[in-house]
Amino acid sequence: MDEKRCPACGRTDDGAANFCPSCGHEIRSSADEITDTFELEKELPHEEDRARFPHDCGLFVVESGPKAGARYGLEADLTTLGRHGDADIFFDDVTVSRRHAEVQRTGDRYLVRDAGSLNGTYVNRDRIESVLLQDGDELQIGRFRLVFFHGTAG
């Protein structure tokens, strides 16, 4: 191990610690990997989300959960959601059933249906078996909260 010197207080360490035992400042050796920093994109207003997809296409924006910020266009006639590797929208979390829910598109209408999930599917905080989605509806699947937007609305 090479020696590390604390840039804040000057104490020398044997290289095993990542933080100075004297002052708590982060210390590094020349062999440490340095990762570039990046700035997170600002959250897009939902009007901009609509503009990123075809006018007649439904859209899910993940508002909370491990995939927060992800956007999914609902262009297919049937979109499956779940923890199964073949799901169109894959949520890798134990709160989601393998085949949790599906969204059926008929023209400009979108019907969400629970697919026999253990934890249930919720629209606007009500547990549902099936319901037609309206612009701005909130879909809850396990720990994931998605907001539905319709390209023809607004």
C-alpha cells in the first residue's frame, strides 16, 4: 500500500483508510481511481415529455422508485409491466410480481389491467382490476409510481 497524506490536516496514513482518522477529511493516494463528476439533468416539465413522443401516443413517466425519471412510450397494442425478464416495462424489485399488469391500447384509449399481482395495481391510490387511464392518472406498481400522459391531451 502506498502512503496517503490528508490534504486538510497533513497527517500521513498507511493507505488503508479513505478518510483521515484525525479530521475526517477524504484522503486519496495517487493510485486511487478518480471518477468524473456530472450534473443531473433538471427535471423536465411534463409538457416537454409529451413533445418527446408522438402526438397520439400515451406515455408513462416514473415519478418515484428506483427508476425515477424513466419515460416509456406506450406505442404497442399491449404493454406488459412486471419483474419478468420479458416484460415490456421491467421493474426489478420484489414488490412487483413477475407479470404484474398490462396496458392495452385501443386507438387513443389505454386500459390498464392487473394481471393477478400479489400486491395489487393502483390508479390514483385506488386498487383496480382494470380502468381506462386518463391524462395525469397515477399508476402504482409496487414501489414504483408512474404518471400517465396522453399525447392528445393538454
